[in-house]
Amino acid sequence: MATVAASTSGCLSSSQSFSCTSLEIGSGRPAEVSAVITGRRRPLVRLMEGVGPRRGRGSVAPRAALSSSVAGEAAGFAEKAATKLEEVDFEKLAEELEAASPLVIIDKALDLFGNDIAIAFSGAEDVALIEYAWLTGRPFRVFSLDTGRLNPETYQFFDAVEKHYNIRIEYVFPEAVEVQGLVRNKGLFSFYEDGHEECCRVRKVRPLRKALKGLRAWITGQRKDQSPGTRASIPVVQVDPSFEGVDGGAGSLIKWNPVANVQGGDIWNLLRIMNVPVNSLHSQGYVSIGCEPCTRPVLPWQHEREGRWWWEDAKSKECGLHKGNISEDEATPKTGNGAGPAAADLFDAPGIVNLSRPGIENLLKIGGRKEPWIVVLYAPWCSFCQEMEGSYVELAQKLAGSGIKVAKFRADGDRKQFADRELQLGSFPTILFFPKHTARPVKYPTEKRGLDSLLAFVNALS
Ligand code: SF4
């Protein structure tokens, strides 16, 4: 059972107390609260039932900003809330809420954690989280990591969101001395040379770690459909597998992923219908938005994560913020050399040639090719290879009689080094097209592995 022993300062107003007992969304909530924003009081505000202009809504005060009189009041609530949280089995709660709407999930999160939870806002479409929080009618907090490398459009968007909801976002900055050390040693764009992890660690992960140490729970905009490679299994609520909360130690922080099961298109429907401000970069083709040097627009047929750290392999496309959600199977091979002995072989179908190592070596020589070939480099234990088996078999059926050969080459275990060196294997599956008259095979460039995308690739090159 995954439980968290925690207390919370509760959903307090600065001048009037109000109960944080569970209320149904949109009904029976207190009509007025006073919210404190980053240490200064805001006037009394009316909580609308999801309609009307964004006036007088705001984040509740950070813990440090609570006055001593309010802190006294908070102690009473903390005691009640502690009892409530100790009784929560978050694994069971995740199962119960798996099919719930984001609104219901966020309402539950804010109800349970009050002032000890905050929304992590990246400056992109996760503004939907703020909209949902606003719709619950409860006070809420928002924080954002300012890495110092964001697009000007993102800063303008932050400002627009603050004005729209009448909130102050709690910006979190990296340690100046660490940024200075990195930039002086390696320059401003070292991530293009040796990967984004070091820079992300300094500018994102450590500041995030520090911010979360002041909380007992956080709300993220992670969705399963954002990255088939790294976000395939995200529960709507979980004991955070990577970070610690204010009490320290494993289990001291709860992570809420209320839009885990929501498709990107549905998020956009919400933003449009509710007239929520959006980052103007979206209209320039950006989908997933992060730091300026590491984000680019994507084409309509490309996956959104292909717009981030595009010079790196799909599996490393997480900056460390959510690495706990990468499953063991996805992150590493099952055995030291990558050979999973128990997994059944894949792509066993008529029309798919099983290439031996001499066979594929022969294909690498242009003289060894009488016709074009498409070859999947795979490992039977790889879940992404398993997922694309159906579309690849269908591709073989479609190409039967076309003069294009379809093949597979198992590239894990003792073949992996060869495949890394000679066949551009970065991650499984890798798909190569060997044109008839060109020496070097062309690597399939996208994570979309449906039949239509595979056919488009073959048609474009043959
Ligand atoms: Fe650095 Fe790029 Fe990571 Fe931003 S996304 S912290 S610029 S590596």
C-alpha cells in the first residue's frame, strides 16, 4: 500500500477560515475567500462557478508567506488534514480515479493538500491545469521553472496567464553559481555537444528539487500520448518516484498527473472553448515547448516530442523531471547485453525476410542489392518493437509484389555493437531503407510507426 504520512496547512484564507472538507465540484463551495499571493493580501474575491471574466482569482500563499495568526489557525487544520492524508492509499486512489475527469482529479488533489500542493506550469498547453484548478473554485498555487533560456513568447505568456487568472506564478530559478560554472567551463550550447542532461540538471532538475522540498504534493501536465517512448504508463496519482517533499524521504511527496489519460486534441478543445490564453509559439508550429535552444516546431505528421532535443535518441528525451515514469523495460534492456531470453521472436510473417549478419552486411554493399530493401532492427523484448509488429507485417503485405523487399534483423545481444557502429542503431526499433542505387541506408526519422507513416516513408524513397 502506498501511503504518505503528511500534514498540511489546509485551505486557509488570510482573514477568514474556511473548511477544506470535500465539496462537489461546482456546488456548495464557500462563496468568498481571501487569497494571499506571494506574501501580499488580495481583496476578497468571488469564486464563480466556471463562468465570467477571470477577476480576483489567485494562488494561495506560499507556506513561508503565511502570517503568524494564520499559521496558528493552520495548525488546527494541519492536524485534521494529517489524519485525513494518513488514511489515503494512493495506489487505490489512482485506480479509483483512473477514469475520472481532470477536473475531478484536480479537485480531489486540492481538497486533500490545500496550500501544500502546487501546479507545475511549463508555459505551454499545461495552462489547462490552471484552468481546471480555477474551475474547481478552490485556491491554488502555481510555480514555474525559469531556466533563463525560455523564449520571449513564453515570458509574455506567463504574464498573460497571471493577468487572466489574477495570480502570481511562483518562479523558481537555478543557482547562479552553478549556471556560471557550467557556462564558463563548457560554453552556452554544450548540450548540443554532450547531451542536455547536465544543463537540464543545473537549470531544471535541481531548482525543481528545491521547490518540491517545500511541498507535499505537485500537479504535472504529463500525458501518456506525449511520448510513446518515455511516458507510456503514468498513473493519475502516485507516490513520487523521484523527488522528496517537505518531510523528506521516500513517500514524502505525491505526484498528481490529472491529464495522464487525456489526448492532446482534447486539451486544445478545452483551451479553445474556455478562451484560455495560449503561448503564441503554438501558432508557429511548436507543440511541446521548453527552452528556446532545445525546442523547435514540428511538422503535422511528426510527434510533438520530436520538437525537443531532436539531436538525441528518443529514449533520452526527458530532462530528469519525470524520469521515474520511464519503465524499466523502456529505459534498459532486460539483460546486460540486451538479449531477453524469454521473449518470443517478432515479425515472423510471410514476406518478411529474416536477415543473418552476413546477409545484412551484404546489403550494406551497394553491389549486393538488386532491389530496394526496408529492414527493421529490433529486439524481441522491446515493447516498442512489439507495438509496431502489426503495422510492419501489414507493410510487408502491402509491398508484396512491389519489388521492394521487407526484412528484419535482430540487433540486440552480441549484434548490438555492430548495429550501433554500422547500422545507425540508436534505440529499438530502428528502421532502415536501403535504396537500390545509394550506398548508405536511410534511417526512418520519426517515432510514428503506423502503416500510413511507414508507407509514406517507403514511397518517398523508392
Ligand atoms: Fe538547458 Fe536545453 Fe535543458 Fe533548457 S532544455 S535546461 S537549455 S539543456
